[in-house]
Amino acid sequence: MHFGLSEEQEMIVSTVRSFVENEIYPHEAEVERTGHVPHELGEEIKRKCIDLGFYATNFPEEVGGGGLSHFDFTLVERELGRGSMALTHFFGRPQNILMACNKEQRERYLLPAVRGERMDALAMTEPDAGSDVRGMKCQAVRDGGDWVVNGSKHFISGAEHADFFIVFIATGEDDTPKGPKKRITTFLVDRDTPGFEVRDGYNSVSHKGYKNYILTFDDCRLPDAQVLGEVDGGFAVMNEWLYATRLTVAAFSVGRARRCFDHALQYSAERQQFGQPIGKFQGIGFQIADMVTEIDAADWLTLSAAWRLDQGLPSNREIASAKLYASEMLGRVTDATLQIFGGMGLMDDFPIERFWRDARVERIWDGTSEIQRHIISRDLLRPLGA
């Protein structure tokens, strides 16, 4: 792994950071106040991203994407992490899982998503099945040549903008020595499908404007043409393509921590107490030192995991480590920054309280910290027979 960025990679970082600062930052306060991104604003951000040539950079060039490596795309996500998630959502990154589309599905879903003509949303979590994917109750049952789906999903991000949904649904059950084991199939579900409804979700304190929604299926009929991958092959599709979401959370956490740290550093240099900048007091200076050390460590852990993916090396544990450490690091950095700002850190005159609130969810979605620790320990112990 080379520790320096190439000229092209420096250009990627500079371009995306400039985009976030000029096109995202100016709208953040209003989105935070209203909890809503106006449709026209979202479309404007998307159009500018397409014009810039950065839409769907996570897809190969042969399907019209930017063809960035995992490492380069992680640099993109790191810079996007500096901005409001509700707004950077329109800096298009369709779900990589769409690469599993067959020929007919590519024309209806993959290619329009890459071109920015249609937007997708991923639906996996259920009220009683969050981290326990095999505990899904939303099920599809064969009826003639169709599947009849009943059940619900919740915490579905980006659903208000989605034209179609990538949904994981139980399609059967096997008896195993450890008990019943659900078979999972992935379906492509168009927004206007009869029997399918998108409803408002919960009011979250994290990432205002980046809303969550509830999906309900009431005798919703889906033909085999809507199956993504193989019937009962949902876990195979999941394992092949969804690792990137954990790496995205890690990269986002690093980018957001850098922005938060910049505020802490500047404030420590400018804020005067007892006749000197507060950064000169050891209690503050040492926090600044610890913060930047942790951010750098998370950054390299994340980039190293992305580099391993590009080399075709085993990366599951490394990605879990990056997601675990970076998301928890972000919590510590935002908390320390708020402490440095004191009472003003809790006021909405500064974005610090927003960073603090937003940081909390990173340890939960795309696999909780506990799940990441389980993945890491299992990877280490399994070769030893434990």
C-alpha cells in the first residue's frame, strides 16, 4: 500500500471537497431547520454532480459509471462525509448490488440508476429483524407464476426519493441442527406496484432531512422477473455486494470527524480564557492531540481496507474493524469538540450539536458495533477451531 495519493487521486479529493463546500454547506442550516430537502434542490445537486462527471462513480465504466477503484471511491465518500447526508444523498451512488441485474433488469433498473434517471433504496431491516437478518417476517409465497408478499420493513433511508426498492424477503425455511433457517430472496420492487406502500417513518435526532420510511406489503404480487439474482440466493447477493456499505460508514465517519476537528482546532486557537487561547491549556491541547491521532488512525484503517479490496485480498475483518473504529472515533471526537466549545457547543449557532447528534447513529446502522466485534472475533477464532 502506497501512503501518498496520486495526482489523479488528489484531484478527486479536491473536486469533491470543493463541491461539498460550495453546493452542500450553504443549504445545511435550512435542511436542519425544516427537516426537508426541497425537490428542486435535490435535482439541482444531482444535475451538477452529473455535469461534473461524478455520478455513479462506484460503478464500472462498461455500464456508464465512473469506474473508480474501491480506494478512490472511499476517498469520494470520505469527502462527502463532511456534508449533510440529506443533501449528499443526491451526489449519486446507486447500490452496487444492482450489478447482479440480469440483461432485462439492467435496462429497467441498473442503467437508468447509473444515468441518474431513476433512484433506488435498499430495504432489509424489519421491526423484529434488525441485525438478525434471518429473523425476517416479511415473506413471499408462491402463487401460480408470481410471488405474493406480505409484511413490512422500516428504517428505510432515501425512500421518499426512490423510484424502486431493492428488498430482501423470506421465501422459505430450512430445518437445520441449529433450528429453522430462513431462505432469503432479493426483489426489485417498483414504487407504484399494487399492494406496496411507502409510509412516513420515525422522527430521528440524527441526520435531519435524511428521513427513514416504512414499507408495507399487502398481498403484493411480484413476478419472477423481479427477482434479483437467484431465488433463495439473497445471502449470496448480500455477501457479494453489501460489504461496501460498512466501508462507506467508516469513510463518512472520518470525513465528518475531520470537519468537526477543524472547528475544535480553530476555536481552541481563538477562544480566550485567563488571558490566553484555551488551546494552550493542557486539558484542551491534549484533547486536540488525541483527536487528530484517532482521526488519522481511522483514516488509514479505512483506506487500508479499501486497498485490500482492490488487491483481491480477504477484507471482511478489516472492513469491520474500520467501521467499528471509525464510527466510535467519530462519537469521541464530536463529544470532545462539544466539550471544548462548552455551553455554546449545545447551541445551534454552531453545527457542533448537529455533528454530535448525527454521530450517534453511525454505531448502529449497517451493522452495530457489537455485530462488527462479532465479525472480527469470529474471523480470528474460527481458524483456530474456536
